[in-house]
Amino acid sequence: MTRAKTFETGAAGAARDAMLAVRVHAPGELRVDELPVPVPAPGEALLRVLAAGVCATDRKLLSRGAPGGAARVLGHEIVAEVVSAPPGGPEPGTRVAVAPNLGCGRCDACAEGATNLCPDYRAFGIHLDGGMAEYLLAPAQAVEQGHLLHVPDALPTLEAVALEPLACCVEGLEASGLRPGESVLVVGAGVMGRLHVSAARAMGAGTVIVSDLEEARLEHARELGADVTVRADEPLGEAVTAATAGRGADVVAITIGVASAAEAALASLARGGRLNIFAGFPPDSAPLRLDANDVHYRRLHVVGTSGATKPTLRRTLALLAARRVPLGGIISSIRALHEAELAFREAGDLDQARVVLAPKGEVR
Ligand SMILES: [Zn+2]
Ligand SMILES: [Zn+2]
């Protein structure tokens, strides 16, 4: 990574004409650039970024490059303060969380608010410049179609920044038909696995079981509300049977792309149980073996989810605002923009939870 020339900070809160931005320029090439602060056209909003999460998608974009090979400001998990917005948009000075996937607005998916599934979707931090910068421009479409979600005063920025990844977990648990009191098995206790625990607790799950190889991650999962944790090298079926009085797990979330782990979890499902393939699997991974008779006679459901719809993001924000979601320790590191390279390294460390970039390295 090369560092742009030293940047002078101006008066707090005042928009300046230059800013730092973290961009991927080519596969593996991350730079902190000095760019002009975007100037909003009519209908657009200018946001001052408060925090942006570093997630696996950002690390994938860094290793592969942005679509079309463009130099792109990364970051789609964004909380920002409104500097200026058109009439009818959010009030200047208020905080917003960004629903990152913009859809065409016309297709069936968009009609349901599932802009993440629109064939022509464009996302902040992927197709549009994202939140790893001091300022962010929101296109008119984002303002008009309600992608700038008001963050209530009582909700801290460091919890609001978990909105997008948390909403993906809520989406998965809803797609799995989770009902209050039902048991949930989360396979993998990476940050998305741990956020599944938070989401399951907030959504009224009964027994929550988590499996992972690393005791430190399992310990954090317990702090977030997991009732039972299982080392991945121990027999999963026995542990689930014991934790559910012989019934099996009503809902399983697969948060790591490992076929053998998913197969073991399938065998741990209760009759009528639902399994969500939440994680992407590596292209060279072994195919998932599914026993057709097991699915047939035990009435199992296998679903998949990727991302979150706008309605889910809104409901998840309401859950956060109600302070119902255990999130202690989910932000494990806060770095300034000029520390982006370090932040991306930390984000790749499985012992970390969420690493957040904040323009000045702190979040108030
Ligand atoms: Zn993400
Ligand atoms: Zn669409």
C-alpha cells in the first residue's frame, strides 16, 4: 500500500475539498488516496462517514479487484452523518445507516424490496464508491428509494455499523422460518456465526448451539448468548441431541463453506427442520451430499440466503434501536483510514470479530 501525502484535517464537521479514501486499484493493491470531496448534484446527498466495517466481501474485492477493474472506494457497511441532502431526504446533522444495494426499481425483486437480488443491482463499495473514505456521495436513487436509514439518537454508531451484516443473519433466520423458542444450531463462529447468535437471541430463539474449532471464538459466542458450544472436532450429533432433549435442531445456519460440516449439521436437524446455506462455498469445494430420503421422510427444508432485503434492514435497525441485540465485543478493532492495510490484515484474522475503519480512528 502506498500512502498519499500527509493530509491536514480542517475544522471539525466542515466539508473540505479533499479527503482520504481507501481504494482498491488492482487485485491485491490497496491504497489510501487523496481525492476531491464529492460535490453533490441536485437530488444527491453528501454524507460524512463515521464508521465503515471491513468484511469478507471487502477482502474478496481487494484480492480480485473491483468489477471492471476500476479504482474503487471500498466499504458497504456504513454509518454516516448527513452533510447535505435534497428536500425530502434525511436532515443534515442526523446519522444514517446505508442500505448498500441499489436496485433497478422496476423488476420483481425490487418490487419486494429485495434490491440485493435485482439482476441489475449496484452496491456501494463494489460498483459505486463506498464508505471507507471521509465523505460519501449518495446518488439520487439512494435518497429517493429510502437507502439512507435514520439511526435513532439512542443507538451508538458502533452498534449501528453492525446493521448490514446483522441484517444478513436476520434474513437467513427468517428464511429458515425461525419461531420463538425453536433451537438454532450455528455452524462456524466467525463474525457472521457470532452475529447469528446475536440475531437468534434477539429473535426469541430457544436453545442456541454453536460449533467451531476455536475455543476463543466459542467463548465469545457464549458471551453473546449461545447456550451450548461444541468443538468442531467433537461429535456434533451427540451434542445437539443432548442440548435439544433428543429432538435435533429446528434451524441450522451454515456460516462456513465446508461441505462436511454442512452434512454433519443436516444429520442434526429435527424433523421438519430447516437448514440455511448462509455461507458461500469455495468454487473447488466438494459437493454437498444430500440424502433424498432423509429430506423426504423427515420433511427437511434446505434454503439459501445471500445479503438482506431493504425491509429486513429496516426491521433489523428497529431491533438494534430497541437495544434487543447482544453485540458486546463484536467490534474488535477501530482503525483510521491511513491504517487501512493493517485493518484489512486484522479483518483476515479469524480471532478478530468486526474491524471498523473510522476516518480519524475513533468513533464517538
Ligand atoms: Zn459486508
Ligand atoms: Zn431490480
